[in-house]
Amino acid sequence: MSVMTATPPAAIRRSALLRLTISELKLLLRERIRIFFGIGFPLILLIIFGSIPSFNRPSTTFGGYTTLDIYIPVLIAFSLALLSLTALPMALAGYRERGVLRRLQTTPAGATRVLAAQLLVNLAMATASVIVILAVARIGYHVFLPRQLGGFIVAALLTAAALMAVGLLIAALAPSGRVAQITGALLFYPMMFFAGLWLPLASMPSGLRHFSHATPLGAAVQALQDASAGHWPHPLQLVTLAAYAVVLGLAAARLFRWE
Amino acid sequence: MPAVIDVQQLHKRYRDTVAVEDVSFTVEPGEIFGILGPNGTGKTTTVECIEGLRTPDGGQIRVLGLDPRRDRAELTQRLGVQLQDSQLPDRLQVGEALELYSSFYRNPADWRALMELLGLEDKRKTRFGKLSGGQQQRLSIALALVGSPQVAVLDELTTGLDPQARRDTWDLIEGVRARGVTIVLVTHFMEEAERLCDRVALIDAGRVVVVDTPAGLAERAEAGQRIQFRPSVPFDDGLLTDLPDVTDVIHRGDVVVVTGNDNALNAVTSVLARHQIVARQLRVEQASLEDAFIALTGKHADAGQLYTADNSTGRN
């Protein structure tokens, strides 16, 4: 009937993604708990760490850097992991459970677009979180901004990609939003251990450190710490992150169930 | 004019369960076509194949001349869908949902007018999660219509609505049809089918039993009366089945259900009295489309369970 309509389909699809992203962003902003988890929680940890006097003294263990310097990349990884491993899969599996995805499947927008919108919103939130952490650390606790900014941005983006791929895989496999949330939380703590949350990477025995570097968060923190200190991250860590993003992302795409 | 929907020998199984055995029917332009049957007989699976949500294992489906799987992009523009229990995000407001969904279509309806038509204008800023069941249902109907579809498929339209809301919804659907939209209505409410549908396909165990007008169906069934009671002492069914006015006698636990013509009640009570059997908790019902269904499918023995059981296979 409407072969003659003015709006070409491609434009409709673009505008559908844009509208869905705006809509998801609004929904996110209404969900204070997600904002708290993504931004508030890491910020509180930063303030606690920042208030410990010994954390602000340069340490020989860390090559003249303060403990706080070492912890900023860990907190950034913490924030990205919290968003990608718990909030993202919970939202997506919840959408599937409640038939939101199925409903969208019957419209020209399709359900893939709402996944894309979720990823974009998550990325926006992650970006906001990283900026807030860096800004508060700089202003409140005199931590230097990353000295190799380009390398830091590349490392942060690859970290976000790798973690979101893990989150997507959880969402693909979990039968419900609840299970997705629990799975994410169960993965979060061991992964954060290898990121050096409790024991900094630099203080780990070398065998453990090598193993850490093979995990997404271990590789992420090492790359972010290197960039913060002014070096370009080691290609091995960047490749590790990229490999997680690609392999797990593809697996999630293959295994994702719409209902 | 060609049929709006043409389903031929549709077959669909889930692993080793056959959901749809063999379903064929056509839906003509401008009609309200009912797909009627007990739960778990393949109604929803049939419409999900029409909507392109599922791939049939056999048979042919054309909707507006399109293949629901291959021509998905075009079909979604022209087919409005209301799904059985699918929801929106809890925090999405009514107005936002309508505006969002209208942005998906190339010729959207005026969503504000639609919101008013469905009596949701004072709920515009209300979040989906705070709506009542009836309001959620109305929003779901509005979303099915927001793309100005030529065909709307509505699955279990009034399930969960109170009687008043149900009647309001029926009026609304008649209004939608009056605007030239062809409607496919999936229901297990006989009353709904009687009230709304031009034609009805009775589906049972994955097959179309019959396609007819609601009146035609009731006529075919000639179901008459149904009499239920709990006899004080057991008796031989032959007492009743021998009566010319009685067509059928079945037992549900210790309840006896007798079907027959309009004289059956008289005949049954006199026979019982003669044998000094007291009919406790006696109930008499006029036949409805529901009885027509039972009569036409020949499923008496487990008819009671037909309307309550199922959903064992998840989606049906």
C-alpha cells in the first residue's frame, strides 16, 4: 500500500534505534539503584580509599606511585564490571522473561535494536562513571589523570567491550532476570579478585599475576594501570580483551534466545 | 478480493509435541475472524506462525500476499499484533510507549487520538507497572493499532478483564473493524466469539474442526440442555440413555451430566422419581457455543478438563 511513502525504511530503522536508545536512557535514569551501582558504589569506594592516609603516600612496592594511584584503574574496572555483569544481563534477561523482546519482534523495530540500545546506554553510563571517578580522584585526591590518554581510552573501551560480551553471554544463557543477576554477581567477585581489588596485581606472586592477566579484568586493570602511568598498554593485554569481546560476543549472539 | 490471510495445512511441532497438526483457513477482508478452542490446542502457535514469530514445520501461510518469515520487514509494517502475556518495561509511561512504538512505522496512526480512543488520556504519564490489568490490556491494544495496520491479530484479548471492561473492549474492536481493519481474534471465550466474530474456526488438538458463523455452529450442534446432578444412589445409565429426549449421559466423579433437548429435564426427573433416586444439587444450563464445541469435537468425556488443563507444554 504505501510504497510511495516519503520516509525510506533505512531512516525509520535509524530513528527507531535512536528512539529506543532515548527511551532506554529514560528508563535507566528512573532506576536509581542502577545509577547507584554503576556510579555511586565505585565512588564511595574511591572516597573510602582516598581517606586512608597510607593510600596517599608513594610506595616503593608500586614504583613510587601511591596505593590510590594503583587503585583508580581497579575502581574503573569495578564500575564497568558491575554495570556489564549485573545490570546489563539483568535488564536483558528481564526483558526476555516479560515478553518485551517478543513484543518488539512483531514490530518493524525488531528486538535486536533494543539490545543495541541497551548496549549504547550501558556504554554511556560506563563513560559517565569513568569520567566521574577520574574527576573526583583528580580534584579530591590529587591523583594524576592518565598520562597516556589515548592508550587509556583504548584500554577502557576494550574493557567495556569484553565485559559487555560476558554480560550478553549471561543474558543469553540465563533463564530469568533473577538468575542472570545472581550469575553476574557470582562471576563478579572472582573476576574482581583477579583485577586486584583485594590484592594489587603488583603484589601478587608471579604465577597468580600471569593467570590474572589472562582474565578479562586482570588484563583490563594491567592495561589501565600502564596507560595511567604513561605507557602504551602492552599489546598482549589489549589482544586478550579484544579476544574476550569477540569470542564471547559471538557466542552470545549465537546462543541468545528471544523468548 | 484475495484473502487477507491464507493458511494451508499448517503443521508445527516442538520437539516431540505436535502443537499444530493440520490447520487451514482463510480470512476475508474486513471480517472479524475468530480462532476458538480450549487452551493448548494450537491457537496461539497458529497465530504466532502468522505473525512470523515461529517457523512452520509444514504448510503455507500468506498474509496480505506476504510470506511471514521471508517478508518480515514488510509484514510488520502492515500487521498489528497483540500478544498473550507480553509486557512493557514497568517504568515506561503510557504516552512514551505509544510515541515510541509509533516511531517504528512508516504510516503511524495519531497516537494521541488512539490514547483517547482507548480511554487512556488521563494515564498518559502513568507508568506501565502502575496500570491496572484492564488498562495494560487497553494499552496493548493501542500498541497493536498504532502502526495503522491492515490486519490486527489479537490473542486472548479480554482474558483477565472484568465484565464491564470486557464489554467496552468488544465495542472498541467493533469500532476498529468499522474502520476497515481485518481482525483475527484468538479466544477461548465462547461469549466473545458469539458477540464479535463474523466467522469462527473451531480448533481442537491442532486441527480445524469446523469453520462457520457462530450461529451456524450453535445450529450444527443442536445441543439443547445440559442437566447436572448428584444421584442419591448409583443407577444404570440405560435408564436415561433410553429416553428419546436424552442424547448423552456422562459421569464426572459422582456427578452425572445429561445432555438432551428442551424436554430432557422433564423426562429425566420423572424417570429418577419413578426409581426413587433423588437428584441432589440439580443444575440446568442452556446450551451455548461451548456445548457446540463439545458436540462438534465429540470430546465429552474429558470436556471439563479441556477447559482447565493444559499449558503443560508452556506456550500453546
